[in-house]
Amino acid sequence: MKDMTFIAKLTGPSAIRVILLSPFGKEDRNDFVLLCDGKIVETLKVDKASTHAGAFIYDLKLREPLVLGHAYDVVIEQFGSTPLDVSSAIDFPNFDTDTFYEGDDLGCTYSPQETKFVIWAPLASKVTLRIVLDQKESFFVMERGEKGTYRLVLKGNWENARYRYLIVNSGIEREVTDLYAKASTQNGEDSVVLDFSKLAVDFHHDKLPKFEKYTDAIIYETSVRDITSDPSTNIVHKGRFLGMIEKGRTTQKGYPAGFDYLAGLNMTHIQLMPVYDFKTVDEKDPSRSYNWGYDPAQYFVPEGSFASNLEDPASRIRDLKLLVSSFHDIGIRINLDVVYNHVYLYQYSTFEKVVPNYFFRRKKNGKMSDGSFCGNDIASERPMVRKMLIDACAYWVKEYGIDGYRFDLMGIIDTETTKAIWKACRAIKPDFMMYGEGWDMPTELPSELKSSMNNADRLPDFAFFNDAFRDISKGGTLGDKITEPGYLLGASHYRLGFKFAYVGSCMDLIFPAKFKSALQTINYVECHDNETFFDKLEKCHEVDDVELKLKRVKLANAAVMFAFGIPFFHMGQEIGLSKGGDTNSYRSGDKVNKFDYRMLDERPALGLYFADLIKFRKKHAFLRLDKSSDIENMIRFEDLNDAGLIIDYVDHEKIAPWKAFKVIMNPSKETLYYELDDYYQVIFASSGMTEGKEMFAKNLIVNGISFMVVARK
């Protein structure tokens, strides 16, 4: 009868549950028979029988624990057979020890003589390699090896071959790409065998200046596409890796664009928004769609829409390496924004098809954990998921010369995993840096195990985006607080809080310390998320003219640069770019997200001012102090009228050659007056660095919305 069917599921190492959907149930004389690879292995003993909601449930016992790696079926006479679902085995007590694979050969390993393929698929009963070379398709059944791996060695030269795996899990065959693939065709349709020795690039590590601690970093965030897509420049490879490194490109008025513009700013680190393979941009025609790339697909392959040759699997690899090499050559490091907290549509992902239920965290009721608000949280606490993340992070450092990671929603990942990643990357590159979004996301992981800001004391080698600095400085970011001004927008009641932010939030000052040292705070007022700082000004100071708003842009950039911690800036923040009020522009297109070089033509002085801020911070080491005790001994605050503030640097030994050093901020519109105890040299003013000029004053006139530094030798 059509309404009679049953399912069988492995519920323990020696236990099977059968659910029979039949109005009559099973006759007592009908046995449950277990088949292994098509052969009868035993008649199963009924341990318990029950009914529920019209279904008959039978809990069965095996004589011995079931061994994974075989095709199992349960047969009931008169009802037929059904494949045994073994996916629950991932939660059995011995699963991790029995299947954890420590080898470093997952993926494909190429040589002209042979290519080795290894995939970890512990639940699978069969894995077949489908490979295409020179339009000839071949199939090879792989051999099950240790710890749930399947492997195959193909003799001969398989360079440029395309391949996939046919994996049979619980009787269902699915075709998948390689989780550890290092190269791919367009849109991840096939994995590719490449000779990486032909793609080697000199990363010019010797050209990089010494980087001793995180507070030496000045990070500038940009997207490969956004910094190059503006049609008003003569950049040739718009939206591509190579577009970022074209030299001699200019704006319509002849100002440097692209690579030369970034080189002129001379930040220490450029943070690239996602550059490893993401799903929602068509790599065959990137102009048809736009996305920042926070929808990851492949963890070891660069994004194909950024390649100069869209059809060549090697192009994206070579081009990204050239980008890193070119910036290293001028002393600028490259950090990657990595998204390891979720994937794009988990149910269709390679992860789920290779090992069902393993790679994603679930709640106790079986539902997917959704702390990332993307429907699936990566189960980083599982040993082979942890290994994959460590392997991926180490790979980008070794193969692409990457200098640091910014982790998207780092609180989804467990602390043991983030520590292991840091250790692996530091073993390759001792000055590697790691930081991320440290919010306590509602994922199904105990709070004490999350890599969140709340556990900063347990993660002393990691920095976190300091949302207290952001919200105190510019005001609220979300909801009804979006029109609320912060200290740098003239709100004097935020001045006490700003002092806490300025010292790196690592001292008990107004609020309890958030961090152990200033090495852990990423200070910022703008990033790719939410509206730009200029758009915040549009909401809070809509009656002000553009000139006044740009004064606040300069003040905010100076405050971020001078505060103790790690200064972080979003592309275009330095010249007050707008997204037209768009608060979530992840797919809003080039028109909204591009670096608008026409604004640079209108505001070149802001770019020069920003470059001077960078130069000044690099020059004076005491601005980069990190120990909370040193900062406490260094700083004294003095309130001025309205919202004015003087930050007095008083540790004479550390501020040498200066005997006195004062930073003056006036976020109000009022002119303030201040009498110094002696004549001081003005070394930074509204025009930028004035250190080489003979400008002295004793009675200061502090204009409205201004920033000034004075010092005495």
C-alpha cells in the first residue's frame, strides 16, 4: 500500500530506531534485518516498541557497535527496505576520537607525476572522484582510509583538471566540490587541479617596516571593488584585484587614485573586505550583481569576480598575490576580513553535503543555532571544523602572504579555536595580528567559551572593535539613537565617557575597564556597516553647512588617530564620503558604495590632512603606548568651557624631545580661549602638521569644531 513506509535511524553506536508509518503496524513474525553492503549481517532484536501519533516506533539493538564507512539498509518483510540514516553518529561519544584526522593533505596535492586526492567524509559509504581533463570525463572509486578519510592517487599529469566528488551518505548520493579546494571554476561549479609552483610571487616581506605591537597599526578598511569601481578615474581593471595596484592612475583633476592614493596615505595595514569565494555575485558577469561578500562559499579559494580573467581559474590566485606583493613593496601590510561564523544557505552548502549535520551548531531542540542571524552558526568547537578553520587561516598566510585577520562576528567562534588560529598564524608570521567583532552573539555556546569582548581577559592577544568608543564619540548607531549626537558632535554630557574611550577603555575611568591593555581596542567611528560618519552628521546637524560638517570629519579622524589603542578608518571617511543615508549597503551597488573620487577632487585638503595624521602618529611613539599603567601615568584631563577638552601628556621621559605636550579638542561651535603657562609651539592644527614651522602661542584661540596640538621643548 502507498501509505505504508518506514525510516531507520542510527540513534546510538549499537541502537537503531525504526519509525513505521502504517495504519496496521508490523506483524510479530516480521523480523528487522540489517544489511551491510548488500549482505545480511544480523536480525535485529526489538528492545522497545511504542506508538505515537499513528506511527509505530521500534527501538532495536545491535550485537556490536556499527562500523561507519559501509552502506547499511534495514529490511522488514512485506514493507521492503530503507537506507539506515547514520548522521546522528557525529554526536556519539567516540566519534571525535575515532574520526579526527590530523594530516595536512586534505584536498588535492599536485605534481607532474601524480595527483593525490584526500577528503574527510566519515559518514560516507562510498566516494567517487569525477574528473575531467581535456574534455575527457573519468570516474574513480576512492579507497576508505584512516579516520574517515577517502583517498586516491592518480598517476600522470592532471594539471588544469576539473573535479568533483560523488559522496554517498545514508544511501543518498550527492555531487560536491572539494571542501579543501585551492582553485575553482566560475561560481564554484568545479574544483580545479593547479600547479601552484607556477603561481609563486615574491611577497617582499623584507620591505615591511618593523611591527612590534598592535598599537603600531593604522588600519584602513576598503573593498577591492569599491576602491576601484568609480567611472570617473582611469583605473583600467575596475572592480578587480589588479585595479587596486595600477600605478599612475588619477582622478579627473589629476589627483592620485587607487594604488597611488592609498600609498600616499601610508597607513600600516589595509583591511580588505571579503576576498575569498562568496556566493551572491555572478563570477561570469560581475556587473550584473553586487555584494560585499559576507556569504562565504569556499574557504580556500579567492573570489572569482575580482579576477582579471574571469574564465581562468589561475587568474584570481595570481592577481591576489600580486596585490599583496605590490603593497608589501611599499611597506603596507594586508589584512583580510574573514567570515567563519556562517556560510551561504547551509542546506545547499558543500559542508552539509559532505558530512551531514556536522559543520553547523544546533540547539538542544535540534534547530539550527542562529546567533549570526544568518540561519546557521559554524560549529567551531567540533574538532574537524576547528581544524578546517586553522588550516584555512594558516593557508592564506603561507600561500598569499597575508598579515592579519579581522573576524566577522568573532563571538560565534569558541575561544579554543581562535587561540589555535592565532598560534598557527604566529608560527608562520611572528608579527601577525588578529582582531574582530567581539559582541556576545546569542549562539548556542556557553558565554565563557565565546570569543567575545566579555572574555577579553582570556584573549589577551586579540583586539576587539570598541563600540563604546564609537557610540560615545559620534552617538548612537541604531534605531531611535541614530539621530543622537555623541561627544565629537558637540554633546558635552558625553565628555566624561570620551575620556574613558580616549585612554583605550583599559582603565577604570568613569566606567570599569573593558580591556587589559590598549592593544585590545580597535578605535573607530565608521566601518562598512551602518551609515557613514558624514551621514550621521547629516542626521544630527542637518542645518549645518558642508564646511562645518567637514570640520567635524577632521576632528573625528584626529580623535581616532590620537586615542590610545588601534586606529581604524573606513574607506572615504577621511574625506567625508556619504552613502546617501543607506545604513546597510551590503548589496546596494557601486553607486552607493564606491569611493567617489569626485569628492577627492573637491576636498583634496582633507586627504592631505589625514595623511598628516598618519605621519604624526607614526613619528611619536608615546601616542602608541599600550600598558594601562603607562597610559594612566601619561594622561591628565582638563575641561574647558562648553565641551572643550585638554589632554595633557605629562610623562616627560616618554614624550621627549618635548617637555610638555597638549592635545586640545573643541567639538562645540563656540570659540574657546586658553592661557598657557609659557609659549608653546603649535605642531598640529587645522591645516595638518606644522611641526617644521615656527608657530608659537601662549594665549590660545581655539576655534569652534577644531583640533590642535601644542608642545614645548
